[in-house]
Amino acid sequence: MKLYLVHHAHALTVKEDPKRPLSEQGRAEADRVGTLMKAVGAAPERFLHSDKLRTQETAERIAAILGLDANVAQAKYGTGEGDDLHTFMEDIEHGGDLLIAGHVDHLTRAAARLVGGDESRMGVEFKPGTGTIFCLEGSGARWAVVWGWRQEQMIA
């Protein structure tokens, strides 16, 4: 199984819009992630996002570029800072490639737990608010980071 962990793209500030949708820059970042994923042949069966508009829009834009926009849904568990990883771990055990658009703390802890067995030992580093993506592959207790990209690597 492949697991794509995506930190949401750049969003407007609370002062600009309390709902914090993606900015023009963020829409371009999410589109670049989708284009990269298409280029490498990624085709997640499911796209999940947190309850925040910026993660929803990030997942939807990526899915649309991949032609998989019918597969986007809000996660039924917490994906924020300090949220328990138990339900997320159970969810990925069901198999099928998955993309989750979320937030730094949750994504970093999930990657650390999968790859190193300990969510407190950071194994990957997301650059907040830029659409950073990491692809992990594995199952059960055997996971590895296959690749990762930050926006500065994608800008031509």
C-alpha cells in the first residue's frame, strides 16, 4: 500500500478570511502536487482531509488533476495537533492507496510511527503551509519513505 501524506498548501490568514481557504499561491501549490503525482503514476483510491477548508481544497485540487475527484472525503477521525493516531492506523490497515491532506503535527507523528515505530521520533519534516508531500509504502509494521517533495523542488 502507498500512503501519501500531504501538508495543506498555503492558505489565507484568519484576518483575510476566517475560513482560511487556499490562497492563489496555495491553489498553484496544490496543483503542482497533483501534477507531480500524475507524472509518477500515483492513483490513490481514497483522498481524506481534516475538517479545515484548506485541507479539503488541497485534497480536492490534487484529486481533480488525477481525475479521481469522486474519491475525496473528510476523515472520520481527528487529524490535528495532539489527536490520537489509533483510528488513523486502523484505517490504513484496510489497505488501498490513500492520500491524506492534513496538518504538520498529525502527519509528522503518523510518518514517525509508521517508519520508526515511535511517533515522538521525527522521520520526515513537512514545510508548513506549502503542500509538502511524502509517499510511504508498506503494511503492518514495515513501512518506508519512498519519496518526498517540497514546493521549492517543484518550481521550474
